[in-house]
Amino acid sequence: DNATLNYIKIGKSDAKSSLKYTNTLGENATLNISFFDFKNSFNSVETKLQNSDSSLNINGLIDLQNNAKVEYDIQTNHQNKSLSDIKFKNLLNDKSSAKLNLFSIVEETAAFSKAFQNSQTILLSDDSFIAVAPHLEILIDELEASHGATCGDLDEDSIYYLESRGIKEKDAKEILLNALRNEVYENLEN
């Protein structure tokens, strides 16, 4: 109860990893998770928000190259008034791929809960691939909830603007990618 945990996972190993997280939060407890994936991994996160005013915040950056593959299976169960906010930024290059299964259920006992899911992807090559499945199962009317997934390329107008200022195309793309990465890094307290 009344606890806050800030957890950071940085996946940079060439070895494939498989991690399972099971979380149960106490009353007025907050769990902040930051995932940074640069290599292969499979991750399963199950969280029960069974106590009043508990909060789960997940911020993820999947930044892959070559043939790297990352998968997330995130399940959140709101059993009492609580908050879940799940956000991923995905930058996929070469033949890399990612799969995100985001499932949140808001029980009848969780009035006035908030459940958010968001995934934004930039595909940097024709061979990269992502599959995102956001899913909300809502069993009550009094709540705030949203989910969404977008996928696209780097903004050509932004690249052109930077090039018109004398920045090479490669450097302009890196500036834009770093801006996206920084949106995740800014969520870190330390």
C-alpha cells in the first residue's frame, strides 16, 4: 500500500530472453515500468489492479535492426478504481519485427477506472513488420478508456525541412528518430 516502484528493463543482449512479470498492486500503489528493447526478447506482463487507486504505467521503446524480434503480451485486470496507461514507441528497421498483444479488462467493481493503450510505429524498411492487437474489455459504464495503434514512415516534410537547413538526409532521419526516442526517455525520473 502507498508504495511506488520504478522498474527499468534494457534488453541489449544477443541471447534471446523470455521474461514473465506478475504484479499485484496494493491500495494507492504505483508501478512505473520502462521497457527498452534493442535485441530479441519475449515478455509477458500480468498485472492485477485489485486495490483502490492503484496505478500501472508502462512506457516502452522497441528499437530494432537486422533480424531482431520482440514480443509483448500484456494483460491488465482492473478490479477496483485504478489506472493503467500503456504506451509503446516502435522503430523497426531491416527485417526486424515486433508483436504487441495488449489486453485490459475493467471489471464491474472498477467504477471510475482509467484504461489507456497506445502504440506508435515507424517502419524504416519495407521488410520490417509489426502486429499490434490492442483490446479493451469493459464491463462497466463509468470509466475513461481508449486504445489505438498507428504505423507509418518518417514524415517526409520534416526530413525536407531539415535538409533545407543544410542537414544531410541521413542526419535528418536520425534527428527525427532521436526525437521519438526522447519521448520515452523523458518518462524516466532518473
